Amino acid sequence: MIKVVEYTVYVAFVISVVLNLFLLYIVKHYTARTMKVFANLIIQATVVDLVTSIVIMFMQLTVEAKAGIVFTGSGNPWLPLPGQWRCSPIMIFAVFMNMSFWSIPIQALYRYLVIVRKHKVSLWFPALLYAFVGVFIAAITFPTAFLSETNSPQLQGIRSMKFWRTEDTHALCTISILTWPVLLYLGGMSVLCDVGLFTLFWCNKQLYRTFNNSQMHFSAKTKQMHREMTHKLYAQAAVPMFMAVVFLVACTCLFLTPDYYGGFFVALLLPDHWIVVINPLVTLCCIKQYRSVAKAILQGRISEIKSNMSINRDSKGIAIVMSNNRSINSTITK
């Protein structure tokens, strides 16, 4: 069973890399100039997802729980971590998954500052926010990782579970659920998640009011583009939020009924590897301009895009006309 999980992780990694690189290419080459600053946010978020997929693939976090004891470690047989570092995957996994999630409220906050508050914000600002989130998560998860026990006698508990009887569990670490490092970990994650969701909803609400203010003048195309970006952010936030609720309910149920077959937490972590696959798909599906270009490329009409692209450096636009029974007409302001 563990082998099936391992292969699933590798499949998710390959698909994630392909989709994120594909999205980077489209965003880099087919974004309107007026939207370039916001496209750079998508590029940053895509790079974060790409790095996250690489890190979590190598870490392959393994988590199990029984009788109030949490077992954690790496499920990657090709990653022999020495000493206390065997307990570090839970910290590294949390850091990168939260940075990936926070790319969503960061995009919302950036749009709020630029459009609503009319501030000129450096592209280093999102990078600083990513760094802050990473350091914060590392700080609250460090005690859980480095106060866990290695080679603990409590490993007998996981070996008694049917799912783990034939698996090598000697490299796993153990820590009691009702200890301050675990409570700090769960509390800090909850606070950061709540702040991220509040930022997302509040900033998007302010942006909506600004676009509907009769005294503000925005083109219909600009409004439509930002409406699509808002839909993208909500869709990308839905999956990790749903998984967080399921994880919380599962932890509560399993804590109350500690004797079970085993492997449920392993299965519960699998969707996390697919979040970095879903994110680029959501971007391509929600933003019409990128969706049209992606369809044209997949249909083998990339040569038509290039050959029919007329560039007039003295004008304000580049007209792209793609026709092959079905035509796509769009103007990308350059």
C-alpha cells in the first residue's frame, strides 16, 4: 500500500511540473501590458507551487496517530535523514504548503493596495510576505520537529497496526498529541489560516466596491479580467480549506477512537500533493485569455498564433487573430 502512495506522489509531481511550466510560458508571453503587474503575481505564485511540489515530493511526509501518539517522518526511501533531522519533514512540509496557500491572500492584498489604495507597491513586497509566512511556520513547527523522539519504544504502537505491519517504521519520530509543541503547531497554523482567509475575503470585498463605484473609471475589459482573477483565488482557496476541515474532523474522531486499521492519515495527506496540480488548472480555467491560448496550443495552432501576430511598435496594441474554423480574437495591449 505504501508503494501505491509513493507512486501517486511521483505522478502528482510530474503533472505539477508540466502544468506549472506550461502556465508560466503562457502568462509570460500572452498577458496584456496593463495586467503585467498582476501577471507577475501569478508568476510568483506559480514558482512557489513549483518549488513546493519539488520539496514535498522529496520529503513525502508520513503521519500516523494512535492512542494519543503522533508518528511522523519521511516516507521517501531515497532520503536517509540523520539523527533528529528525521523529524524535520513535518516542519518543511508545513512551511512550503502554507507558503503555497498564502500565495492566494497575497495576490488579493496586492490588488487591494494597487487598485483600491492606489499605492505603488514593489514586487519585492509579496516576496517579503512569503518570507514572513515561511519564517513564522518554521518557528511554530520547529519544537514539534526537534522535540520529537527518535528510536522511541512507542514505535511498537504503530507496528501493531495492520496497515504498518509489513512496513519499515524505524525512522519515524514520536510525540504526544497533548504536548505544548503540538498545540503550538496546531494553534499557529489555525491563526495563520484564519488571517489568510480574512485577508482574502476582505480585500476582494473592497476591490468589488471600488469597481462598482460610479466615480471610478475602469474599462469593461479590466473589470472582467479582475473578476476572473477573483474567481481564481476563491477556487484555489476552496481545496485546502476543505482539506483542513476534513483533517480536523479526522483528528478528533481518531483521537476518540484510537484503535483502527491504520493508514488513514497517509491517505489524508495525498490530496496535498495534488493542490499544486489543481492551482495551475484553476488559473487556466478561470482566466479566459490564458484558457484561449492554452486551447490553441493544445490543438497545435501555436504556429498560427505566432504567424498571425501583427506587431506595430508605434501603436498601443498587438492584435492576435487565430482562425481555424473556430476563431479567437483578442487584443493584448502592449
